[in-house]
Amino acid sequence: AQTVTQSQPEMSVQEAETVTLSCTYDTSENNYYLFWYKQPPSRQMILVIRQEAYKQQNATENRFSVNFQKAAKSFSLKISDSQLGDTAMYFCAFMRTINNNDMRFGAGTRLTVKP
Amino acid sequence: KAGVTQTPRYLIKTRGQQVTLSCSPISGHRSVSWYQQTPGQGLQFLFEYFSETQRNKGNFPGRFSGRQFSNSRSEMNVSTLELGDSALYLCASSPPGQSDYEQYFGPGTRLTVT
């Protein structure tokens, strides 16, 4: 069974600084997808960034980037130039393949951006 | 395009009752997945429907069921409610084709069982 582990229940960062959220996963699959989702307080979950396992290049979306280490089964999220609006729960998620939308989530990391 | 909508947003039920939650996906999306979110268990996958057929199922008891209609709207039903069913129920829809793995979440239905 696939498991996703986020070892940092809470983190904080000063506005404009950089923070890295950790995620590790366990799978025997070779092809899969990894995601970071953001859930702001009392608001709906939105996709931050995704990574296809077959791609060696790390995904980047504006201030958000990942460090994908397939052999180590590690998928960390780096947020640069943190903004107050980045305050949210961040979930790392794993999905085996397409046509199989059984997504497994980590427990989440609560990130607070301080002014 | 309108986003994923879920109704009702809040619901209070009594133990033993049953409940039906509704999810309308983004127009053109044919896959709808359901998740349960609780403080203790986190986010857990319930099931996924695609073209009116259940394509995947999580590890939940048979009291949890769902269906999908021809317009891709989906409902989930929980029978014989237990206190532990109190949770935020999220649905997510996925576009067809190569972006099938992208899930767009609704705001959720918060169910409280007393």
C-alpha cells in the first residue's frame, strides 16, 4: 500500500523568506504522480504543484518549486518569497497512475507566514 | 467555468439516520472522487466514479455508497450514521484526457452526527 508521510505538523516562516516542507512516500510503483495541495483556513483545497514520476526535471510554478528525489522517495516543496496568503495547511499527495484517481494524502503541514 | 459545487454545505444528523450529499463537477469533467477529512484520520479516499461507473473504491464500510448520473453529478450516501462519520466530505472532479489526474476540489460538506 502506498503511504505518504509529512513529518512536520507545523511550520512558520517570516514574510518574504523561503520555507521548505518535507514529504516522503512509499510505493513499489514506477509510474505515479505527486502533488502538493493547499487548504487555506475555511477555504477549499487547491492544487499548488504536481510532478510526474517519469520526469527528472523538478516542477516549478512561480514561487513554488519541488525537489523530487525518486530513489529516496522524497518530494519536498519550497516556497520562495513567502506571502501572508500562503498561510494554509499543505498536503502532499500520491496517485499511482491515470484512470486511477485514488489519491493518498499525507497528514498535512500547517504553515503560518508571519508579517 | 463554475467550480465544483457541493450541497449542502453544512448538515447535522442524528446517529442511525442516513444522509445524501451532492456534488456537481466542473462542466466537461466526467470523473468525480469523494474524500473524507477528519482531524484524526486526515484525508481518506472513499470512491471515484467515471461515466456513471464506480472505478475505484477506498477502504470504507458498505454504509458508504455513491452513484453518478448521466450529467456527471454525483451523490454519496451514508446509512446508519455513527458519531465517527462526523467529517468534512470533499468531492473533486477531473477533466477528461491526459489531465485526468488533476483533481479540482469543491468546498466540502461538513457533516456533524450527534
